[in-house]
Amino acid sequence: MAPTRIILDTDLSMGAGADVDDGFSLALAHADPDIQLDLITTVNGNTDVESATILTGVLLNRLGIKDTPLVRGSATPIIHTDLKRTPADKVVALRESARSPNPGYAPVAIVEHIMANPGEITVVAIGPLTNIAIALLLEPRIKSAIKELVIMGGIFLGTMYSRAKPGEFNVFSDPEAARTVLRSGIPQRWIGLDCTLQVRLRMADAEALKKSTSSLAQFAGDATITYIDYQAVRFPGRPKTDSIPMHDPLAVAVVSKPDLCEYKDMAVSIITGDGEARGVMIADRLETPNPPTPNCRVAVGVNAEGFRSHFLSLIETL
């Protein structure tokens, strides 16, 4: 079978001492022979969109990806245009070592690519859904022209750890965009924290990557060790950990390996606005006599060891 053609929409911050899983997702999409990376778009989320674009450009050069377009996207959430952030000086200093983005705007590029290739493009969204929501507003026909939308986001079977962030980060960062996507009718598969917290990269894995003959694996190992160590600062109320979850790589992995997860149809809505429940997802599991109409498929189980084997075996090839 031909590889699945994807657009990767990311808020990548790997290389700035922050989350490493977006960078691993890009590397995994590049390494997987069953995935063809057609377009990369950036969005405000883990970091500001300018930093995400610079750091993505740096990683593209590390990976030797020269021809796949990189297009910058939304700088703020949909209704909070006052929340625009700017890059730190240490990220701006990396601009010269980064591949420059292509001209244009991510939502437009997403629309144009899907409409030019109806039924062939899967969008993998691993940041807030701002670009995807704007693309739907620009051209509603993409909901029938897209092959599938795979989303890393949400928590459906549990709750978050903090009242300050009651919704999962990608949803909490732009719940209005997430609601737009859920109401659109677009075919969508959500890979949420219920599963992603179970797929983890351990300190021993990071040390092994650091000793690899691959320069990319060495860089990834160093970044992972730094991020594992940072968890003690980030979550002082938790026991010290020697691993980190691979949230975003799981969303990429299920494109070519859908059986890594078990899924359930659900009818999901999201609390929007700036109240105490911002970003909380209300998931109806369709278990009552007269259930609502489902609007998405949700990952409810995962083969964690199967993912780990898939991920490490491909990263080592880079």
C-alpha cells in the first residue's frame, strides 16, 4: 500500500529546553516508511508560533528534510488575540541555523493542499486546533475532502491534575477552536491523555539514544534527559520520575499503526470561555438507551510496549 500522506500541524518546542514530544513526532513521521510528510504547519501552543517555526526549521535541517513545505500559522487562540507571545532571545539566536518557512499562512496552506488532493490527506494535529478551526471557517468543504483528522488532545475518561488548568493543554489553550472542530462533522480520531500517559520514554531509553551512532538520536537523548530532569521542577508535588510520556508521537504512530490503540465512538462537547471549567470535555460514551449522535472516535486503550518498540526502532534509523 502507498504511504499515508499527512499534514503535521505542530507547536514544536524541542531544542528550547521544553517539551520534546513534538520534535519526536516530526522525526517519527519522517522515519516511518508508511507515512509521507506533505506539509508541516506551526501554531501557537507549547511556545509562541515564531519560536515553533524557528525550532521546527532547526529540526528539519537536523533531519535533512529540505523539500517539505513549512508554513507558519496562528499566533494566538481564536478569541484571545491579546495573548500574542514573542520568542525568547535564545530562540531568535537559532534563526540562522533554521530552515526558513515558506510564504503564506498555515490555515490557507492546509485548505489548498486538502482541496487539491481530495480523499488523500490525513491531518495530524499535535497542538491547539486553531489552524484547523480557521481552515474549516475558510473552506467548509474540507470536512468532506479530508481523509481523516488525527488529534493529540483531550482527556475523556478522567480529570486533569490542576484546577488552574482543568482541560488538557491543547484543548485548554484554544477550547473555542476545539469546539469548532468537534461540531464540524469532519472525520476525527482523538488520542488523549487516557492513552498517551501510558506510553513513556524512560531515562534508560534516553541514555541509549545518547550513545547511538545517529546524531539525531544523540540530540534527542540529550533533550530527553534534560526534560526528564525538569519534571521535578515542573511538578514538585509528584514523586520524582525517570520517564516522560510520548503524547504527540502516539498520534503520529497510529496513522500507520492504528491497531496500537483501541477506540470508542463518543459524543463530545467542550466547555469554552474563561471560567473555572475552561477546556473541560464532556464525553458521552453512548451507553444509555437513547444516546446522542457520536462526533468522534476516541482512543480508550493502548499497546504501550508495541508503541515503544515501533518508536525506538524508527528513531534509531535517523
